[in-house]
Amino acid sequence: MRPTPAPADRHWDGRRRTTRRPRPLQVAGTSPSRLLPAGQSGRCRQCGKCIDFYQRADQRPIALHPTELAATHVPEASRWHLSSGIAYPHGDGSPWCRVPHAVLCPRPTPLRRTGPHLEALRRRLAVHTRRLTDTGAFTPTPATASTQAADSDVGSSARPVVQLLLCRYVAEHPVEDMRCVAQTRHRHRCTRPVLAPTAPGGIWRLRPTGPHRGQLTLPDVLMAVYDLGHLPYSEQLRWRAQRCPQHAAAPGAADLALAEWQPFDPLLHTAHIHTRLPHPPARQAKGQ
């Protein structure tokens, strides 16, 4: 007697197999955030704890604790809530809230009292970090460790200062290596560069550092800046969103990563101030 194999569309007991087709993820045109929450999690470099990344109203990223906490146990200054994918400070009136990971991270010394409940959670995270460190599964990175030894007399574009939309930002990568953050049809991150060969580029210029937000005037130092201010407004928006020209024209495409811009502060980003233009410089604008 030979066994009769079950049909491909049915289980061994005769039940019909149900196949679920993956739904394409799209972002509404009225959404304030184009970032997909899926895949925006990571681990803290100092304690190894899981964290979730979200955008704030000013498009700057913030790392939040992955679970909600009772709002009564969290000081008002440490309460955050999510609305349409954007993180906002203070609570939204609900009994639950999110907490920035910097408040709970056990590695740095807390600057303010957080209450007994957050202190107990912080101690549990410290024990978890100690276990990961003892087993060799995690190696903490000191908060004061410098990622690179920069010399202000030698031109370097490892993390260039970029000027666009009348603001200055520090990029995470060289201008030539900046990738598009949009999602492709295969649900992968786009591999095209932001500095497209067919699109106009910026110009390396020497600009003064200047004061920042009412701070004391710094010494008059010229630094290398990748200037995009001469480009059309739409092109500067494309660079700020960190998208290639193809995905900039596709408003329905979502983002799989945060735009890697950090507002430039001449006091905090002294290591990225260079007094010479990079050599060889990035591709200059057409006609320059």
C-alpha cells in the first residue's frame, strides 16, 4: 500500500492551505513622517539594550525605550508620546508614555533624579549589560571615545559640513557615499547615491564658522563647507530628505532609514572643522 501524498494546496489532513500575500507598505501623502517603523530598532553602543529610533518634529532622531511606561512613574520632563510616527515631548493625556533611552541608560551618570521606578528599571538594565559583557556578547563603547582623529590643517571629508536650506549640517558619511533612504519595490533600501551623476552637485567653499544661536563669537576661522545653497529649492529638499532623483519624484515611497543629518554646532563639532578643501574634492556643480 503506497501512501497518497497530499496536494500542494492542502495540508496532510485535507485542510486547504491559505497563502497570505504581502501587502505593499505605502505612506499617505498627508503623513508628517515617511519613515517606516519596521526595522528602525537597534542597540545602544554603551549598554547593549534594544532601542527604537523615531523622528522628532524638527526631523532630528531620538532613541526611545521600546516599551511604554506608566505616566505616573515618569517625571513630566521625561515623558514622550508618538503621533503619526513623530515623537513629541511631554505626555498626550494617556496613562502611558515613552521614555528616552538616555534617561534609562546605565552607563552614564544621571544628571537628574528620575524617581524610584525608573531607578529600579535602570538597575535592571545595568545587570543586563553586565551579563552581556561577562559573556562576551557585547563590548561597550565609551561615550567619550572619538571615532576619528581629525587634523584641522588637513582637508578631510569623512564627515563633511553641508550647507542647504540656509542651515548647516554634519553628514554621517562622505558626500559621495551618501545613499538614498527610500524603500524599493523589493522592500530593500535603495542603493543609488544622493549625489546623482545626472543631477547638479554642490561646491566646496571656505566659509567662516560664525556664531551659533546667540553663542559667543568664535575665532574667525574659515572652514570647508559643501555648499548646496545655489541649487533650486526642490533639489535642496531632496538632499535634506536624503533621496535619489528617482525616489524624490515618487511621493508614495516610504523611507527605511533616518536621514543622516546632524545640525552643525561649531562648539560641539570642532573635530569636523577643516581649514582646507578636501583633496580630491567631491564632484563640483556643472559649469564650475
